[in-house]
Amino acid sequence: MKIMISRFIAIIILVIPGFLAMIGFLMMKDAFFSYIAVHGDDQVTNPSFEWLHFGGGLLLFGIGISFLGGWILFRDRKRNYVGPRFKKKRPAKPDTTAQT
């Protein structure tokens, strides 16, 4: 039962950033769509882009995707699935043959 609860908590931890990324994408899409849709309306003389709405969506999308990407990279490093470019850097060994 303890493993089941811990896995459920892990799923919740991954679902929340996924929802943040989804909400951010939808906010950006809505801001862009409303700007394009206003151009077809003859009653609006000066259409403006909703920069605050778009920026908030971009921020939420970036936070969610970066968390999920970092989690996947951490898991793949732990299981040794990544290429040499993404492996952790090891500190250089001191040269024992150097004379002082």
C-alpha cells in the first residue's frame, strides 16, 4: 500500500506541471486567436495584441515544459540512457606523475 501511495504522489507531481504547460499553451493560443479574429471585425478601429495574456501563457508553458524536461533528463541520466553530450561532467583526476 505504501508503494501505491508514493506512486500516486509521483504522478500528481508530474501532472501539475503538465497542466501548467497546457494552460499556458491555451492562453497563448487564445491571445493570438483573438488578435487575428479582431482583424475581421469592421467595428474595431485599432486592434491590440494582449501581451500580458500571451506573456503569462509563455511563462506557464516554459515552467511546465522545463520541469518535465528536467525530470526526464534526470531519470534518463540515472538509468544511463543519455548520450555522452548529456552525461554529468566528472572532475578531472589530479596528475600524480607531475614532479614538484
